[in-house]
Amino acid sequence: VPGKRNVIYYNCCPEPYIDITFVVIIRRRTLYYFFNLIVPCVLIASMAVLGFTLPPDSGEKLSL
């Protein structure tokens, strides 16, 4: 991450005001979010819907 040093002098004060500016570039990985967030949510939601399609007299329903 490259940084840039800035020095600013104001009319009211003799001392310089120094700041450092950093530029941070962040790139989002969409495939990572898809497999770790979207796919599990869809699977759990489909299991919940399929649990209601089982007949009530069957032994066990789907559970996590």
C-alpha cells in the first residue's frame, strides 16, 4: 500500500501540518460469497420446504 506525505502550511500558524494519505484498493471475491453464503442458505431453505411435503404419518421428518 503506497503512502503519500502531505505538508500544509496555514497563514495562522508557523508550524507545518503533516498528514499521510494511504490508498487501499479492495477487490471483492464474488465466488467466495456465493459458495459460503448463498449456497448454504438455499440448501437449508429447500430442506425446510421439503420437510413440509412429507406426509404427517411418516416416522421422522428432516432435521439438521
